[in-house]
Amino acid sequence: MKFQSNIHVLSFLRTFVNAASIVVFGVGLLVMLGWIMDISSLRSILPGLPAIRFNTALSLLLVGSSLWFLQNEDASPAQNGIGKGLAGLALLISLLTLSEYLFGWNLGIDELFLRDLHSSPELFPGRMSPIAVLCSALSSTSLLLIGSRISQYFSVSVFVLAIIAIMDFLFDFRALFRNPQNTYSAVQTAWSFLILALAILAARPARGMMRILSSDLPGSKAMRLLLPGIVILTVVMGWLVERAESLGYLDTGKESILLVILLIFVYSPLIYFIARNINQAEEGMVYANRLYATLSQVNQAIARLKSQQELFESICKIAVDFGKFRLAWIGLFDPDSGHLTPVAVHSFAGLKLPFEDINAREMPFKEGLMGVALTSGQAQFSDDLMVDHRMLHWREIALQDDYHSAAVIPIRQSGQIVGLLNLYAADAGFFRVRQEQNLLEQIGLDISFALDAMESERVRKQAEERFASAFHSSPMPITITRVRDGKIVDVNDMWCEVFGYTREQALGRTSVELGVTDEKTRQQVMATLKARGLIRNIEARITTCSGEERDMLYSMELLEINGESHSLATLIDITERKQAEEQVRRQLKHLTALRLIDIAISSSFDLHVILEVVLQQVLAQLEVDASCVLLFNPQLHTIEYAASRGFRGEGCARNLSSFLSEGRF
């Protein structure tokens, strides 16, 4: 089972660890100052109690400081090094002192720092007591291994030793040692090590046994209540009985019976309250499971259904069947009139919605859950309809139909509240726990998301339909091509008419494969498109299915279809326009040539100049390489050379004239 720690418990444990490290460090520091300054009240911390030895105080100071540096798991390497170094010093002092007890040595560490003039020689002046030595050794080792299972075992051992020492002080039963010289142990030391042991355990709340204690599960909650209660109450009652016996109020032979009776009377209410808490937790888990099942089914309905009305009806049915609600209904809100119109209702055993006309802006609904939910925009909950003043108008209906708690969750579309999900349960306090409220709010968010998705899908389909209509009815050829491989995925009717291919012939093939263009040109166009994102009004020459070449003015832009990049190409056939432009250009050129010839004739009487202009324009208009003018002599019946242009020399033209005159041509 997965243990999830309670955030409040973790916060308390962190605070406790901080405080414990300061307390233990402070005790050690005060006692050391008491020894240095010879102040008896500081040596014992509390009046009337024996003094704490200097070495014991030093060990407390070291382990308290060590805990401060090691309390965080994400402590820096420097902090870890300092903390473990301090724990290592405490362990060294403890082991040396322990060796003195075991082997009867005197290593000189007992009074290394200060001479103990206040202790009897029989009690080893300056030496830590055996319990203090064991607690210090185990605590320092636990700090060195903090976070491990062994560390927790050592901390529990320190806790047990400290409890026994405290019991020994309270009841004087000498459970550990029988020899007088070994019984010297200050109870303040035991309390300090007790706090230290608990703090070391609390420093790693997600490890080992502490993971169970800090969990948010019902068993862990019961353990947190029961364990401290049993320990504290047992000790207190035992001390009271012991105290009453010492004062003569109780018969020495009857103290055990009285203790048993006290335990029964004290533990019975404790067990009752813990059992009640467990039942409440189990009840909360049952409620949560019902809501989780409801949330799961709602999400499945959202994924499955595409109609808003079908979704609303399915959600109400799911709330009753899986959430075990008595009544579930959804109303759509009209912001102009304030009316809430029920559009889906489902109930247990055929219960009816008691209100036909609901206006959230009028009483009594205005101040009820529905009105407050619409005004605040937040989900509203009522744990008990019988006492909730907001639900006075529901009391008679609640008694009749067995409604005891209610919830109203806003439903949004495009950020605006468009309706309310209303749930009524037979269990009082069903919505008391924040976890249940969060689940219902999540259901509201999921429904709102579904409505937004449906609206987006509707808008998308409309856009697709408009695009498809414009695409196929466009008087211009249009293609959609996949950028990744250049394959055509769609063409319109005009494209098929212009290019001479059927739609089936074009789909799945590239423009290069169809012979419309060449690979080099296609690569250049795609590179420009990817760099700029669009191409506008570029002239190009394409080849149709029949081999005819036509001039096109095309534009392209990128678009995304199903998450993949495509190009949309629009073509305008400008072949006829180009031909007309060429015809006009030629006519204009001819007219310009005639005008120049006319100007030459009218402005000069030199036949040679006029013929030069004529030949120049003839070469330009007819686009020939050479031309000459030969004049017919009617008297001699010969053709005579007059002018030429483009020949390599004038002799070529004259020879041509001679050939013509001699009739060789």
C-alpha cells in the first residue's frame, strides 16, 4: 500500500525537530555554563534535582548541534559533514567512557575539562552515568546513520532507555541497576535523550516506521492518537496510584486492582473516540470511492458522447447509479431572465424534481445554493439541509424524499457559467470533507472542458465545411500537398479541369511524378515556403497532362492538418493574359517602327538615310539577321543595290544584286 504523508503532520514534525535540537543544545549549554561558573541551579536545570555531569552536557550539546545540521534530507555536503563530525565526537566520548565501565580503566576523560568537586568518589566524579553513556552512544550512532533502518532501531532503543530511567525516577523501582554506584542518573538527562530520540525519528518522516506514523491513512491517524495517549495516561495513572499509596490513601495490596479499574475507565473513552475517528475515515473513504467512480464514469461519457444533451443525461444517470445520490439534475442558466431550465434529471426510485419554475435571481433561490453558486462562481455545499438557512425552501421536500445534504457545481463554457449540476444525497455530512468537494469541483471542470471541446469541434466542423465548399467550388485550381514527402492529398475540380488529370490520378502522387514541374523547381519553391511561411503571386510555367505548357500565377501557404504540415497552393491561369499581353506588345512595337519610318521619310530627302531607318526597323520587327534593299531600274531592267544591314560587307549585298540581275535566282 502506498503511504501518503499528512501535510499537517509533516509540518508539525519539522517544527518539533527544530525545537528539539534547540532544547537539547540549550540544556547542554546551560549545564556546561553552570559547571564553568559554578552555578548549581544551572547544573541541574531544575531545582531539587541532581546535577547533570559536564561530559553528559557536552554530549547533549554535540548531538543537539548535530541534529540541527542533519535535520533536512537535502542538506548540503558541508552541513552533512559538520553534523556527522559533531555526532562522531559525541560517539568517541561515549565509547571511551563505556570502556572505562567495562574494563575498569581510568582514561582521564571524566574530569578532562573540569574537576567534579560535588560528587562522591563512589559515583565516579565527572563520569557520565551508564544510562547516559548508552543513550549518547546510540543517539550519536543514529545520527551518523540517519535515515537508515538501523538508525531508527537505535533511536527506539534510546527512547526505551529514557522511559525506563524516567520510570525509575517516578516509581523508584531500579529496573536497570542494583548497585548504588551505578544508579546515579539525572532525570533531566533522560528527558533530554527522550526528546532527542523522538526528534531523530521525526527528522526522516518518510522512512521506515515513521512512514506509517505520518501517513494519512485511518490506521496511522489512530496510531497517532492511541500510542501517545496510552503511554501518557498509563504513566500518569501509575504515578497517581503510587503517590496515593505513599500518602496512605490506598491499601498497598489493592493498588493493582485500582490501577486496572482506572485503566478501564480511562481507555474506554479513548478507544471510543478512536473508533469513531476510524469510522469517520472509513465513511469518508466510502464517499470518496463513490465520487471517484462517478468521476471515472463521467470522463468515459465525455470521451464517448458527442451530443451535449446526451452528455447531460448520462452524467445525471451516472451520479445516481455510481455516486448513490438520491437526485441529480442539470439546469441551463439564462443570464438575461435568470431562469434555470432543467434539461436532464435522474433520481432514485422515480423521485421528481420538486420545482418547475426556478429563477436564480428571485427568492428563495437567490439566497440558496444555486443563487450563491451563480453569483460567486464557486461550488456550494450543504452538509445538513435541516439546519442550513440557505435551504429553508428544501426542508419539507428533504424530509419527504430523504435528502440530507446537497451540492451545486457551476458548469462553464468559454469561461462563462452556462448551467449548474445539482446533487442531493441521503447522507448528512456527505460533502463535509474537502476531498469530496475537490472531486465534485473536478467533475464540474471536466464537464466544462467537454462543453468547450464540443463547441470547438462544432466550430471546427463548420470551418471545415466552409473550407471544403470554398475549396471544391473555387474557380481557381487548388491543391493541398503534404510537406514531408510532397504527396498531393487533395485537389479541387478546377485543378482537374486545367491539368487534365482525374482526382484519383493526382492523389498520393507528387507534382514531379505527374510531370507538372521538375524536382529542382519544386525544391526551390518548398525552401522558399518554409523560410517565409507563404508565397504570393509568383509566375511559373507548368505542363498539363496533354503536354501543353501553360503560364500560372500561384500562391502558397503552410497549414496544419491532423498535426502534420501541409501546403495550400492556389493557381491562376494567366496563359491567355500573357498571350494577349504579347500581342499588344508586338502591335505596339510595329506601330512604333512605322512611326519611326514615317518620321524619317517626312524629315529627310536623303533616300539612303530613309532606307537605313527602314532596314533597322525591319531587322528589329522581323527578328532576322540581315536585310537589304534592291531597287528595280525600269530603263535597264535590272535590280540595283540600294542599301543593306547585317551583311558582313557591302560586297555580299551587291553580289546578291548581280545574281538577281543575271537571273540566277
